[in-house]
Amino acid sequence: MNVYKKDSAVAHTHHLVTVSPYPLMGALNALMLALGLTLWFHLFEIGIYTMIFGFLSLVYTIVLWFRDIIREGTYEGVHTFGVQEGLLLGMILFITSEVMFFFSFFWAYFSAALAPTLEIGGVFPPIGIQVFNANEVPLLNTLILLLSGASVTWAHNGIIARLRKPVIISLIYTVTLGLLFTGLQALEYLEANFTLSDGIYGSAFFLLTGFHGLHVLIGTTLLFVCLIRQLKYHFTSEHHFGFNFAAAYWHFVDVVWLFLFVFVYIWGGNL
């Protein structure tokens, strides 16, 4: 049995994680965020303050957690190839769980669209809902995400080829495109003639596009962190797992949007 001992040679490739307060802190902060959001939805005045405090505390915890993991992998050298195999499995399982997450929302959407009930008039979208024109902002956002997918692939190839400047430029392009997508989606929400509470269509539309927009923000943040790390010479052609995770997450976001564009904006708008 191999046991890690301080000041002695490590006889295995595993990383024995030290005691960390961040999992507990993150869970409590997420609970406070959800509690505040629930109270806010029920018009309790304290809800907005609880939600903001929970959100800021969660962001602070994530920043500290990211800092420690980056330090472990970049400066302490504990992310060996054996450890990276475990991280790769974790990344695959995480993205699989995200696929199931969106699958549940698409299931609800198709259930309502293919078999509209009498309560919504037997038609989908329901009468009174003015759907968005797929050839306007949705099409532009599709082109933006496709371009961002190409630029993040450009960055990946640049890391492997040890081309520092192209990686920086392509990551700047990707982050900028991600922010542009978010801004256009916010504009689309402001122009919507229906809300989250407008029946099954409003609920399904805003849950699908809203959670996708949240994932775009998360992916943009991950790629921005990768940009900062590239500026600090953290990535090498052999060791850039953090970037691989961010890039895989971004490609997943791209694929989800293609499904959204085809089935919600195009197909759903022509039923």
C-alpha cells in the first residue's frame, strides 16, 4: 500500500487532496443562493439580499477553489498523467450530466409541442404567443457561436503547436464572441412579448434558452481564465488540461444551441 509521506518520494501517480473548506463553503453558498431566489420569487423583501449575498459568496469560493487547483496543477506538479486520466473521466461524466439536464427540458418542450392540450387551445405555440423570427437574432447568434467554436479550436491547435500569440488572439476572439452572444440574447429577452409565466411555451422557452445562456456565461468565464493563464505561460503542448475542459464545455454549449435553434426557433415557430 502506497502512502504519501511529507518530504519523501511519492511512489504513485495519484493526488491525495489536502483538507479543503471549499466543498462545504460552496454547498452552503449555493443553498443560500437558492433560498434567496425562492424567497424573491415569493415577494419576500429579504430574498433579493439573501440571493445577492449567496451569489457573491459562491463566486468568491469558486475563485479561491480555482486558484488552488491552478496552483496544484501548474506549480506543484501534482496533476500527473495518471491524475489527468481521472480528471478526464470526471469531465466526461460532468458533460454527460449536462446532456441529461438539457434532455429533460427538451422532453417537456416536445411533449407540449407534439401533443398540445386543450388548456392551451390545442395548438403550439399557444394563441397569443408571438414567436421570434429565426432569421434575425437567433440566426446571428448561431453564426456567432459557430465562429467561437472555430476560434477555440484554433486556440487548441496553437497550444499543441506551441504558438503563443495565435492562442492569445483566438482566445480573445472567443471570449468577445461569447460576450456578444450574451448581449444579443439579453436584447432578445427585452423584446419578447411573453414571459416565463406565460404557459408551457414561455416556461419551456426561457428555461431552455436561459439555462443555455447561463452556460455560455460560465464557458466564457472559463475561457477568460484560460486566456489569463496563457498570458502567464501556464499551458504547454503536453499539459493543458484546464484548457481542454473549457474547450470541450464550449463545444457542448455550441451543440446545445444548434438543437435550440433548429427545434425551438425554426421548427417551433412554424408548427
